[in-house]
Amino acid sequence: MAINGPGPITLPPRDGLSPGPLSPPAPSTPGFGRSSNPLSSKVTTVLSNPYADSEFRESLTLLDERGIGNSAETRRQLRLDVQKDVIESNGEIIKEFGRVAEQLRRIGTTIDKLNQSYQEMKSHVTAAHDATSSTLEEASSLMTQKRNVETKQQLLKAFREHFVLSEDEIASLTSTVETVDDHFFLILAKAKRIRKDCEVLLGFENQTLGLEIMDQTSKNLNQAFQKLYRWIQKEFKTLNLENPQINSSIRRALRVLAERPSLFQSCLDFFAEAREQILSDSFYLALTGTSASGSKDHSVKPIELAAHDSLRYVGDMLAWAHSATVSEREALEVLFVSDGNEIAKGMQEGRENELWQFMADEGDGPPEFDAVKALNELVDRDVSGAARILRQRIEQVIQTNEETILAYKLANLLSFYRFTFSKLLGDEAVLLQSMINLESEALRQFRSLMRDHIATLQGEFQHTPSDLGPPDFLQNSLEKLTAIMQTYDTSLASEGDREADFQPILAEAFDPFLAGCENMARNIRAPSDSIFLINCLLAAKHTLTRFDFAAGRVARLQSTIDEHTARLAESQYGFFRTESSLSPLLDALAPLSDSNKEDVAKVAELDAAQPEALTHASQNLDDFLPSAVMDAMENVKHLQDAVLAREVTEEAADRFCSDFEHVEEMLIYADELVEQEGRRRAVDGQERPSLRALFPRTTGELRVLLS
């Protein structure tokens, strides 16, 4: 039956009533409510079911599927059909459950049979287990033993691989027929590891195995190091240090051999001896162009023939020694130090292994290995042969030299290379000690030649030049000193020590000549002695001023010049006083003060202030003033510094004018006082002559004439 929307629902007729649409129930009346109550309740129940209810919707859908029409017959049969369907469905279900029960009965029978079979099999298994239990236990024991044996085999194999060297490995490690290659070093490293790991075996109660393995491994290691030692010595004989690509195997072998300090040191000694001979022959070839065997090498230009003077000869030899030392150090640095600190580590390990040797020698633990110091020592040993030849040749040059400047230049050149070699090889190198000794010998020769030169000049120290200028020996010494100072200025002396280090040279090359000039000045009358010394000191100052490391000596020279300048100014001042005839008057008035009336009153009573004396002094002053400056400059005409001569004269003249001003003031005050007293004496008819009338010159006139 179809349902279309929520419209009115048509139900089949009931109790013979005609079907009709259902309408919502009308309000019940008292007479009809009781008779229509069942139907209304039914209708209400049906209508109260919401269409959204799933069961109600499914019921309606089921009715649609049956295709039931809305008729009276259908409505009467609907309940019966439904009940019939229910009964049939229940019957089908009962039938199916019967089949299930039948199957369950069959399953139960099968399970019973299975249980019976299981029990039979269990009894058979139990009997079989009882019969084979002993065999299984024996088999299990055998399997366990097999596993233990296999484990022991693996342990034994691992132990042999780790702690035992094979025959081939021992042969490669100890046989001299086998070469020293990477395989050798691998086996050597394995042997060292075995010996170290044997310390673990010695920790067990049974130490026999560990001791036997360690003993055998130590023997193999000793033979291996001996083999390595002999191989290195053989390689050293053909090693070319000039080749930048030095064999890496040699470097590796040296680093390994460092673990045996005694063998390593022996190798170094052998190497040093070989290199010393090679460098000595090379130096001899560079000097003479002839090898040690006597054969000529035309590709070499001999130093002995190329050097034209002694300084060039020594410089070329030192330059060769420096070049050879630098090349040797660079080559050995590649050979011994370039790959880190491996040799130092090997040496330290070897010293710890051979601790008993160092304790017997030094009574203390192994010293710290210094790779740089060891390298410097090895380079120094390599060049020691050439250094001996160098020292002999330079000593010969120093001893045969007779030139003072050349002796100092040689000393300065040796000082330069001493400083260079100290930076290159350290302060304990034998080559550096040779440079120090040669420098000292050159300085001794310089001082000896300088003293001999001074001794030959003793006669010249007695003759003073007529023009009071610097003597020839001083000028020559200053020329030599200039050359020496120019040489020293190019040296490597540090800034703080330059002046102090040069003082001994000044003491030898300058002070004796200046002292000779001072001795000569003692035999000369003043002011010529001061003029002579000032000329000498100015020449010396001019020479030393050009060099900053002589600033202290220049300051002392200037102080001495100022002292003699003051003496010269005092001499010029005395000349003005004496030649002007004012010295008596100046001396008489000097202790008197113009502010003291008693001192002013004494002026007229002084002998130098009497009319005759004043007239004579005034006349002499007038005669002196026109040529006073020229006469005074004539006194210092030999002073080679014209500016200084004028300054000295002007200072003396200014001082003379200051003294004259005091005289003028005292005479003026004395005249004023006499005039006052003269008015009182005018009653007696006495008159007093004016001092200024007798001595009319003024200070202004004097300054103009002396300017």
C-alpha cells in the first residue's frame, strides 16, 4: 500500500462498515465517547507513531513490497497472512536448528574419536620418550661439548691472530732479505701491540703464557729495530738532501726508530758525520774550485779568486756558510720535524722504555725531548766541519789585516752573522760560538791597530796649528770615525743597546784624539786654548750629530763647548774692561749701591772718581770705543764658527754696558748730592766740579758704539 505524504489515511472497513477516510477525532460527547473509545484509541495509536520511526517505516515498506491493495478482503487477511508468515519463519528456523544439532552431534563424535587417538598417540610418545631419553641426553651433551670446542677454537684462532706472529710475519720482521716497506711497518706495529697487550695476560694468576709471548715478541722487536737501524744507515749513504722529494719511507723509519733512543742517536751520529764530511768538501770546493779528491769543477767560481778584498772574501765565505746552514736546516726539518711531533712522541716512549739508562746517567727521569733544539744541534754538527775551515780562514784574514777601518768592518760583519746564526740555530750552537770568538778577535785587532796608530801620532800631539783649527790627526780620526759609525748604523744592534754598545768604539777611536787636543790646549795661553778646544769640539760634534746612537756623547760635547764659550766670553769681557781703562772705576763702584745715600756720598771720595782720574778714563774710553768691536772680534778671529764668535763678543759687550750703566747712575747720584752740599759750602766760597762734566759718556752712546 502506498503512502503519499502526510494526508488522511484510509483504513479497511471493520465490522461491515464502509471504508472511509479517517479524520481527526472530533470532540467526544457524553453519549458517544464510550462507544467509540476502542476505535479512537486504535486510530490514535496508529497516528501517534511518527513516520520517522525506522520500524514503522520498514513495516510500511514491507507492505509495499507485498503489493497488498487496500481492500476489505486484504485487510481481513492481513493479520492471518502475517501470523502465517511468522509461523512459517519459525518452522524454518526450527528446521535449521535441527540441522545444527545434527552437525553438533557429528562434531562431538569426531572429537571423541580425536581424544581417543590423542590418548593413543600420547601413550606411544611417552613410551618412545622413555626409550630415547638417555640417547637424547647423550646427544645434548655432545652438542654442548661441540659448541664449547667450537668456541675454544674461535678463541684460539683469535688469540693466535692477536698474540702470535706467523712464520711469514716473523721473517718479514727480522730477515734482512725482506725489504723495509709498508708491510714491515704494519707487522712491527702489530708486534708492539702484542707486547703491550701482554700486560693484560700478566694480570691473571697463571702468567707463564704472557711471559713467554712477551719474551718472544721482545726478541722479534729487537731484531726488527736492528734491521731498521741497518737499513736507515744504508739509506743515509745515498740520501740526497737537496732533493725536495725526500723518500717518505726514510721519514717513517726515523719516527719508528725514535722509540729506541740509543739506536736513533747512533743513526744521528752516523748521519751527522756523513753530512759534516759532505758539507766540508762542498765548502772547500766553493773556496778553491777543486774537490777534495783534487778534480777541478769548472762550473764553480772559486771564492778565493772572485773576492777582490778581505772584506768581500770574508763576506762571501759567511754568506756561503749561512746559505748552507739554512738549506741544511730546511732539509732536516722536512726529514725530522715536518710531520708533526711524531719523533718527539717516539723518543718520549723510548726514554720511558729505557728509563734505567737515563736514571743511571742522570739520576732522574727521562728529560723532555725538544724537537727544535735537537734539530738545531744536528744542523750545528753537520756544519761544524765547514765552520772549522771558515774560522781558520777568517782568523788568518783578521791577523794579517793592518787597516783600522777594515778591522772594524770585519767585526761588524761578524756581528751581523752572529745575530743571524743565533736566530737560526739558538744560543748554544758551536757555529755561533765561533762567530762570537771571531768577532772578539776582530775587535781586539781593531783596538790594537787603533792604539798603534795613536802611538805613532804622539809627536803630532805636541804641535798646535797656528790657526788654532782642529789638528790633522783629529780630522783624520773623525773621517775614520765617520766610516765606522756608518758601518755600525747598518748593523742589527737593538735600538735600546745601540748607544751603550757603541761606547767602547768611541773610547778607542775618538776619546784618545780628543784627549790629545785637550793636552795640547794646556800649553796654550788663554783665550787661545778655549778657541782651539771649541774648534776641535765643534768638528767632533758635527761628525757625531749625524748618528742618533751618539746623542749622549753629542750632549756632553755641547756641555764642554758651552763651558769654553763662557770662558771665552769672560775673556772678551775682561778685554773690554782693560782696554777701555774703566776697570779701576768699575771695581771701585761695583760694591756701592745707588739706593744707599752713604754709598753715594762715598763716590766723590774714591780715587778713581777724582777729576784727574775721571778725565783720563773718559779720554781713554773715547779712544777705545771706535774700534772696540773690531779689536774684540780680532781676539776670536781663529774661532771657526763666526756666529759663535759674534755671540761671544756681543755677550761680553752687553755685560760691559750693564756695568757702565751702574757707573753712570752712581756718578749722577753723586753729582746731585754734591750740588746739595755745594750750596751749603757756597758761603765759604768753595766749589765742587761736576763728575758728569768730567765723564760725559752715556750708556746709550756706549751701546750704539758697541753694537
